Amino acid sequence: MQLDQMLFERLTTDAGLSALIARYDNRPAVFYQQAAPANDGKWGAPQYPRIDFTIGLQEDPARNTSGILTIHVWCDFANDVEPETIEMQLRRILHAVFVRAEDDTYCIAWLRSDAWQVRNQADETLETTGITLTFDLIAFPAQVTTTPDPIKALNEWTKELLPQATVIGLDTFDGWIEPSRNQPVVYWRIASQGMHQQKHAMTWMDALIEGHVYARNAPDRLAVLSQINTTASQINHVPMEDGSPLFLYNLTMMPQMNYLRQGQIAARARYGILRDWYANPAAEPKLRNINTAINGV
């Protein structure tokens, strides 16, 4: 199911939100991009409050896709429902949740709410009032790449530490996830990577790794962050899939960072990759002319 369809279904099937808004075609008055005209026979009575939403996406080099979700809440003065009441319901439904749409995993996070009013052009009296909610929307592609892979190692280590967590790149899910302290969402990614040193048997690699921890409120995020940070600080390394160690240095927890775009945990990691001829002796380069005498001797 596409992202706009997933959002439409979530908004129209929530009982708390449905009880506050008008009906259109025997369902809650939620529209993608633009509401139906007032003379449409599918409207019930009244026609307010109503909701419409739009999605704007763009290419993101680090995350594949990012963008903005905009939701408009429309009310009129003939109805007792305040737009702020509907705004609270929308934040409850959508803030800090994850959704699996088609082949991408997205996180939605509330950014801001702006109230507005529309005047009647005939007598300049207030006729319509509402709120526009803006949500950040960003994709979370899997980060597992080659073997041995530091992200895969951290994903598996995190799952052992937090069995109830959803680890993006390791766990699969359908639909929606509302992360909490007991069931957080964790995402590890490589912010930068480069070669540290080449030896005969292996190449040492350095990586800056960021960890994102998601729960629906700040105290729950802090609790999970502290658990991961404290445990990681007490170990010497994380085992990788080939049995080699992934060393973690300068582990830093930063709960004030934007949990969508910047990890709240940053760590310098170092790991080794075996050279081809050491991992596969048959591929080791052969010495040439080993019987050639020097200076004719």
C-alpha cells in the first residue's frame, strides 16, 4: 500500500478522531490534497470540521527519501468542536510513529502547529478557523552492506540487549509501530567510513556510527538511550559475523539531538577486513623467479 493510502486509512479508522469530524460518503471527512466541493451530494450535515492532507517528498542522499506531511484542520463557528481538540488527536495518532509503505520504512514526527482564521468576504466576520500541522517525514533504509558489516553486528547486539525492540534492518514489520520505552525502535547507520591502516593480513577500517532511538516521548527515549549507552560502555567490543571484533571508541550519548536526522548516540568504531590472500590462501600472490641467482652466483 502506498504512503498516502496508509495515512488515509489511519486517519479514517481512528475512533477518537472520527467522532470529532463531519461525514462524507458515510466515512470521516478526510481528504488527500483537496476536500470535495460543498454541493457534492455525498456530504452529510454538517460539512465541518474536515481534514485534508498533502505529502511532499524529495530525494535524500543519506536516507533515500525525506519530506513533509502537512495536515489542515478546518472548522466553522457553527460547530462546537475546537480545532485545537482535533489537533491533539492528530498528534496522538501520528507523532513519532513508524509506517511500512510499499518497500520503505518511514518515521513521522510532529514539527509545529499554526492556527489561522478565514474571514467572510461579504461582511468581514470570521467564518472559518483552523490549524495547520506540519510533520517531518523521513525514510529509514536498511544499512547492511558488505561482509563483515558493522551495522549488522550492532543490529544483532541491540536485539540481544533489547529483545522487544524493533531494530530497523534486522526486523521486518507491516503497518504501523508506536514505539515506547518497552518496545522502542532502534536504527544504526554509518555517518562516515574510511581506511585506517593496511597490514599484510588485514585492512583496518574506521567508521563513525550513529544510533537513533525512538519512543513517543522524551523520558522514554532517554531511558532506552541510557540502557544502550551504559551497556556499550562496559564491553570491549561487539562480535561481527565472521567472529572478528568491532571495537567501539568515544561513545557519546546526546539526547538533545534531532532523533530523525541525527543519532543520539555517536561512536567511533574500528574493525578489520582480511586481505584476499589471507582469507583464501589459494589466492595469495606467488613469488616469481625464486631460484634466480644474484650477481651470477
